[in-house]
Amino acid sequence: MYDEALVYASELHRAQVRKGSGTPYIAHLLSVSSRVLSAGGTEVQAIAGLLHDAAEDQGGQATLDEIRERFGDEVAQIVADCTDSWVEPKPAWRPRKEAYLSSLPRKPASSLLVSLADKVDNAEAILNDYRNIGDGLWERFTGGRDGTIWYYRKLSEIFSAELPGALAQQLALTVSCFPAE
């Protein structure tokens, strides 16, 4: 089933690249899935890691329904738990992020692991790009410099409380290297 999910994720995100870097988006999905497995996650969670952005970026509820049909209820639930918007255009950035943050403590650990792996990968990419290109990086993000830094610091606080361990520590370490707000 993992192989099928990998092909499906590759097909869904084929034309997508990471913000500003031009890196094929599948690299992010593979990294998230790998982090999930390295942290002791299950095959179901690893599959959800491959598909965590599918509904949000590639078709909303219809894509989630297809994921449920192809990969099961548990994968679909984790993907849903990782999704902060079901519509295009997305709602306003700050209220959407605040709602996602407030929902995290109510999510099951299986979903939190996938979300945390995603946030660690994103934070490391942000930090790497910041070190390479400086403050111009923040123009890529709807939340800008201060909003993006605020969001990742809040994520780190929540994950440290809700899913403590090596991955949460990695997020905290990475976010601590972001510039001061």
C-alpha cells in the first residue's frame, strides 16, 4: 500500500514545487514520511505523511474521499487532521493558523506525529533558506516574517507539550535559530 501511496502522491503533486526553491514537492513528502518512520510511526502514518498535503493542495474534500477509498479511514483521518483549509482561496492566514493551533491538543497522537514531521521539515527548510538568502525569504510567506516566526514558535510550544520527544526537540532547536520576532 505504501508503494501505491507513493505513486499517487507523485502524480498529485507532479507540477508542484517548494516555495521559492523550485525543489520538486515530492522531496518534502518523502522527507515527512521518512521522519514519521524514523520516529517509530506505522505504515499508515508513513502513508499519511506522503499524502498529508493532498487534500489541502490538490482538490479538497474530493481528494480526501479518494484517499479514504484507496488507503482507508485511518489515513484519511490523519490527512484531514493535517489540513488547515478545505477551500480555495484559503481563508485569511492568521485566523486559519490560530484555528489550527487551537485544534492540535485535541488531535490523536497518530495525527500529531505526521503534523510534527511536516512542521520539522518545513522549519528546517525555512531556516536553511534564511541562512542562504536572508530576510528576502519572508516575502514567500503570507504571514511574512513576524507571522511565520510566531506560528512556528507556537507550533513548537504545542508539540513539546502534546508529543514530547526527539522530533519535538528538533522542532524546538530549529525554531530557536529563527531570528527574534
